[in-house]
Amino acid sequence: MNALRAVIFDFDGTIFDTETPEFQHWQALYRRHGRELHLQDWQRGIGTWDAFDPWAGLPGHVQAQRETVHEELREAVHAALEDADVRPGVRAVLDEVRARGLALGLATSSDYAWVTRWLSQHGLLNHFSALATRDDVRRVKPDPELYLLAAQRLGLDPAACLAVEDSLNGATAAVAAGMGVVVVPNEVTRTQPFPPAWPQLHGYDGGLDALLQAAGRG
């Protein structure tokens, strides 16, 4: 096994839980129109793009006002995120990664503007030595391209990197890239069918040591 040289984090749901409020607002939109948005369906689209279309389950008159409805939804989600903090304990883990001389990367299916906005707001952007976003690749997760690019930008073999993920699509991408992975799911991803071989933690309370031990790197 290669010596661990870097930890590469996903962003949405892993560092900052944008996923739970987004699902909750979409779920509320469905219910206002007499429909039910099932978590299992929503989960197909977490960590990737174009795998699930939530508009398809809404009545035609709502879809006809898609631009207006989407803008209202977007503003509501952003307002919720403005008042939210990053996931408990994750800031300390990011600090520990750097303090121990490990490189820190980010691989996300979101775009550069989105992740840098929130990382900057929470004072975390400068923690990362390399970012790989959907603006940089042809295929997002579960394809491994984002993780391979993040490792390349760190100047490292993927086998020397540990990925931290919250979703099935994201963890699948990391494993396909040849990295170890630790899954730290959130409220909307914890029921996904993660293979038993992929270590899971319920949160970041144990700090970096817990992540490394779970990954067999402790």
C-alpha cells in the first residue's frame, strides 16, 4: 500500500451540507402541488448531474412556469445555506490534514463558482492545494475523472490519496480512481446502498485519526 500523501474531499454534503436543505425545499414544492418526492429517487442525482430530473414529477402547469419556480426555489435554498455552517467537526479535520503535512484536495461535481463561493464564505478556500470541479472534466461522478484530475493536480498517484465522500456516486468515483474512501453520509445519503467494504463514519467527531483508522491508514 502506498504511503498516504493526501486527503481529497467531496464538497456538497461532505464539507457543507447543501444537499439536505435542497431536498427539503424540493420536497415541500412537491407537496404544495399534491405530489410526493421520494428520497430514494432524489438520491440517484446526488453527487452527479442529469441522473434524476425532479421537474418530471411535477404537474404540467408548474413545469410551464419552470424559470420562475426555479428562481424562487433557488433563492429559498440559498437563504437557508447563508445561515448554515459547515458540517460539525469538518473544519478541525481540514486543519489536522494540513498540520500533519498531508496535501488537501477537493473533487466535486459542482461548478467552480459554487464551491469557491461557499468555501470562501467559511474561510476554507485557502486550505486546498488543488480543486477539481465539473468545469474541468467531461464526465462527473460516478466517473473517476474528477478524482484522477485532483490527484494529478496534487502531483500524486491516486493510490496515495484518501477520498472522503457522502454519496454513492461520489464514493464510486473515488474507488474507480484507485483511491481508498471513507463515507461520511448526511441525512439524505445515509440510506444509500453503500457496499459493506466501504468504511463509514457517522460524522467527524473523531477527527482525522478516526478517518485514517476507518480507512486502515491509522
